[in-house]
Amino acid sequence: MTDETQLSLLPAFNPTLIGFRAEEFLSLTQTLLAFPLEHPQAALDAAPFRLTRPEARPEIPLAPLPPRWYPRPAAEVIEAARAWLTAPPRPVIFEGRTQELMRVLRPLLAGHAVQVRGEPGVGKSALLANVANHERTRQRFRRIWWIDQPARLDQILALALNLPHVLADPDPVSRRARLAGQLDEHTLLIVDNLAPDDPLIEVLPTLTEHVLAAVEIAPALPDPDVPLPEDPEGVITLRGLDDNAAVDALARHAGIDDIRRIRPQLLHLVTLLGHHPYALMLAGALARRDKLSLDELEPLLQVETAPPVENSEDEAETEESPEAPVINASLNRALDVSLEALPRDYRRLFDAFGVFPPDGAPLDALHAVSPVGSLLASKRGLLMLEQYGFVRRDHRQPD
């Protein structure tokens, strides 16, 4: 017996889909059906042995740098700093220092640091100026830099060498080491006005071998019975001039041409002044400007002796000790006599220098602190002080 199953016919299904592309759908479906849903076993077995470079890891970001200030000075500032290093001209009167000049030039030109020592007014700056303008020095060095303000050594050198970023270094040792690398063998460094306890005295030879320094020491009266100590290597000590050089210097400062007949009188004046170069210059300027004869100048330079002491022990000591002329005379006597003869306004102008540092002062500042009157009066007063040897004009600012 056969079972027959009657199948019912489904109605026709013809959907109309707006915007649907049946052909495109069919082709995409057939394309996807060509890829199996499972990975082939051969591909899975070969995957662990595949040597492919992995993707590089991203670099670690750099930490932000601390902010730094790099100054950029203008070209005019650099030129002004180099112009400030100009050495002064050679002094017109330079008597009795030929031997000391040769003692400085020999080791200096050979590449050794030299130090010149002496009390105030003994002629250290004049000796340094002669060395700077000497023919042998000009032939040996291309650059001769003069620094008379040691406190500004780092600042001036950094600007002159166009290394302003060195000034941002707080360590002075590191700062000067970087400056030393720029100073070659053709550069001579001349440093004036150093104090005896200035740390730059030990630093300068490490900065460059070609350095000439002037150190000011306290004045001391030499003992005639004790020979003068010998200077160590590289050190030259300036002392008073000898008789012939001192007489010639006083005559030239006083404007005296013929000294043959008055040489004994000049020698007596030189002895009163202690053979001190600055005292000789002051006395000579006093005689030349005020038209004083030697007979008129001599009593002005005499130093009053102290009254006798009643103590018998002191009298015995005084009698035993010889009275040397240098003890009876004061090295400052010429300065005192010339200052006392100044007019009142010019004396006030001279006293105004005590407000400023030893480096000097500008004209406007001096006029502001001294009740002289007009600016022209202050300028005229400075000219008089310069002619008498009290002040010196800065050679870098002639106007």
C-alpha cells in the first residue's frame, strides 16, 4: 500500500525592494562563500615559524629641557668692550725704570706670567703702559688687552670674545676655564690695580700664561742697615728711584732744562721727597704751574719735626737711632702743600672723589655731588686738578 503525500504549492514570492540590487548581492555572496569559515590546518601549522619583523615600539618621549637664556649682545656692545681693552699711551716722562722694564720683558716675551709689585704712586701703571707700547711687545703679540678694573675681568673678556653665554655660568672656576680656552698665545693680558689679597692673583696664571699683573702693596720704610730682599721668580718689586733718575725726573716735571749748576739743590729736594716718583711729579708740577723757584719750593717741602719727648728713655732711643732724611720727610708732603693751595671750589671738587670708588667718576656725577656751580666750572676745575697731578683722565674717553 503506498502512502502518497500531497504537497501544497507555495505562493510565488516576488518582493520588490526599492534600491536593492539583487545581482550585486548575489555576486558578493558568492565571493564570500569561496572562503571557508575555518582556517586551513597547513596555514595554522606554518604560522609559528613565520619570521616577520614585529612592529617597532613607539619611542619614549624626551623630557622637556629646562629653560635657558642665551644673551645676544649687539655688535656695538662687542666693539665697545674691545675698545675698552685699549692700553693707555706711553708716559712722556719715564725715568730710571729701564732695568725694571727689561726684567719684565724678558720672561713675559718668553711665555711666563709676570707680576709687578709696589706701593701706591711708585710707577706700576707707567711701567705697564711702557710694556704695552714697547716695540718688542707689539711684535710678539697681536692683541694687547688692558684691564684696570679686575672685578669686571670675566664680563669684559666674555663680551670681547663674543661668549656672552659664559656669564650665565654661576661657577667662577668653570666660567674662567671656558674663557681660558679662547685666549691664545698671541693675546697679552695686562691687569692693573690688583689688591694684595685679590684671589685673581692666583687665577690669572691659570687663565693664560701671557699675563702681566700689577699688585699694590702697603708702603714700608726700608731699613738702611738691612739689604733689600730678593724678588722671587716672576715678581718685580718697584721701589724709589736712585739719585740720578730722581733728579732727572724732578727736573723734567718742573720744566728745567739745564740742571748742571742746580744739581745739588735738586738732589736735596729729591731726598726730602723720598725719591718717590709720584711725589716728584707733584712737586715738579707745583713748581712749573705756580712758577716757583727751587728756593721757594724747598721750605714748602720741609716737614716739621716732632717736639722732644720728656721721657728720658725715649730720648735715649731717639739719640741712638740715626735720623734718616726719609724718616723726617713725608712722601705726602708735596700732596699736602699742593692741596692746601687749591681754591675752595676746586678743593670741594677734589673731595667729591671720595664718594666714588677708586675706579673714577664721570663729570656729571662729580658735578652733582660737589657744589661748584656750573658744569663749566666743574670741567675747568678737573682740568686744573689734572694739570697739578691729582687726577688722571681716562685714556679711553678723551672727551
